[in-house]
Amino acid sequence: MLGWSLGLLFGASVFVLYPFFSSRTDSQPGESAGKKIAQQDNVRSYKDQQKHHQQQLSRGEIDEQQYERLLADAQRLLLLNAQTSTPPESQSQSKSSGGLWLAPVLIVFLSVSTFFIYQQLGAFADQHIADLIQQQSLDSNDMGVAKEHSDNLIAAVEKRVEARADNVYYWMMLAQSALGDKDISRANNYFAQALKVNPKDSYLLGQYAESLFLLDESRFTERVTLAVDKAFMADANNQTVLGLKGIEAFSNNDLNQAVRYWRLAQKNLGSDSIVFQGLQLGIDRALLMLSAVADKSALFSVTVDLSIDASVTFDKDQLVFVAVLQSDGPSMPLAAIKLLASQLPDKVTLSDRNVLIPGQSLSSVDVIKVVARLSSTGSATPQSGDWEAVSKPLVLTQEGIQTALSINRRRQ
């Protein structure tokens, strides 16, 4: 790269010096013809530079602003060459040759300005990074040397992104390096920076969601859920995202959905890959839990001999809600059914077929209580004025349990 740059600089210097030497060797009768030749050479040199810069622009090596700046420099050089190579007709041969002192000044100016412009606008830093990547691959067998080259590479990339923040590849390199160092916070920040450059990239969205999930201690916080859903909308076949969706479903006890997501994530993976085997472990665990629930649901049940006390006045079309709750747990029912008051007295049986949340299991708790409520408004939410009955704590057994309730207490 350096040799090529010096070669171009030498070629440009020839064009700069040519008018000075050609003006000295021109005879007086042929001076006009010499001036025309020099002007043609200057114009041809300018056009060559213009063509070269256009090629750089089309290849993406420079942007539009850099192209305009380089073209302006070439135009100024053309004007300067034209002025130094076309002295007035009235000047003598000796007087025109006195401008040779300007030649070394122009050469120095061209060298310094070229070096400065290349440092600012060229790909010197990118070439240095490419060289470091190549060195790292060549020295991969020597762990000590490879680690040193890796550190130098990351340091160079961190410095380069300050000027080239639009380079997604550099942000990805930094993110993967941070993950290797188990610095999840830095990795997540680098993925976020990459998404600023390309916000619709499905791979980046998946990596960002995964790093955010790890950053939030493998919990589906609100921001993690939003990030996973956004990545899923961008690419429903992304293996990373499907794995996360499976974990989310599993954490919500939606075991069938978790198995579905994880099996989709296994597609296009070899059965001997670590990722495939990790997904299979999750699938096996979910299927085992589903099997246990299926076995228990056939044995575990709650049968209630339910009636309404004779002292309670009610309409035959009023709704009666019967619910099974965890004895010392939240007020959200595990399972529930509703029936008309005219159907009582009767025996009512609740099992896992009556659960309210998919994946939830009545048999997942040991001690329960049963609540029967005659609704005064028709709402499933308890209201003041409803009549109800609450059982004592009941221990679930494989043989099932039975209890009797008479609705006779009014809610205040």
C-alpha cells in the first residue's frame, strides 16, 4: 500500500516538474508550440486524476465530500501548472527559467498535502486493521502471540470507530470480543451502536435481544420482551430468537409452545452441534413435565358437593362460580367453572381440564382451597353483596379429594 502511494506521488511529481524543464529547452521560435504541449499535458494529467477519483468514489473508498475536495485540489494544481508553464510572450528565455525555484516548493507541498489528505480521508487505518486480522489468523497456534494480536486489533478497532461509526462490521467485532471477555454490558452497547447504523438487520436484532436477556440476569423484563418480539417480527426463523421465545414460553409454563419454538430453532442444525443439543435438553425437560402433568390430571381432582343455603334468596338464572386456589398463594384461581343457580344442589368436579392459564396445572400445588360464590352482578370478580362459601385447606392426593360447601355467607 505504501509503495503504491509513493509510486503515484512520483508520477504526480513528474507532471509538476515537466513544464519547468520543457520551458527551458524550448527554442524561441517553437515557444508557442511548447506552451500548447505543456497545457495539453496538464489537462491530460488533470483528467487522469479526475478519472481515478471517480473510480475511488464508485468503489466506495471515498465519499462524495472527499471526492469534491480531491477534485478541487487537482483543479488548483492544474491552474498553478498552467500559470508556471505559460510565461508571457514578452518574457525572455532566461527570465522564464528563473521560476525553477518554485519546483521544489511544489514537490514538498504535493508530498505533505497528499500524506495529510490520505491520513484524514484514506483507508490507512482500515488497512492496518486488515493487517492485524491477517496476523492474528497466521499466529492462531501460538496462544500468547494470538492474544497480543487480538488486543492490538481490538484497540485499533475501538480507535477507528470514533471516525467510522457507520461501520457495522467494526461494531460487531467489538461486541463479539466483549462477549468473549464475558462483558455483557459492553457487548450490548456495541450491538446497540450497530443497530443505529442498520436498525432493521434481523441478525443484529437477535444478538441485541440475547445480550439484553443476559444483561437482565436471564429474566424476561419488559425491555427484553420488547426486544425479542421486535427481532421475531423481523425474522421468525432466527435461531437465536426462537431459542429465546422458547425460554419465554417455558417460563410462563406454556410447555407445548416452548417445545414448538425449540424444535423450529433446531432446523438446519446438525444433531452433533452444541446448540442443537442444548435445545434438545430443553425440549426433553418440557416433554417430561407435560407427561407428569398428563399423568397427574387423570388422578388429581376436586369434587365439591355444592348447594345454596335455604336462607339465601336468589334467582334461578344467577351465576355461580366455583374456583380452586392455592391455599396460601395469590388470589388468582388455578381452575374454575361457572354454572347456574338452578343447577344446584349438585356435585361439581374440577381438574386440570378446568385450568385458566395454558400450561398451568392444578396438580402443581399440594394444598388448595375451594371457593364457591353466588354472583349478584354476573361478574367473575368478587363484589360486595355476593354470597359465598370457602373450604378449609385441602391436601391434594392421587386419589383425588371431596368436600362439601353450602353457600351461606354474604360478602361485605
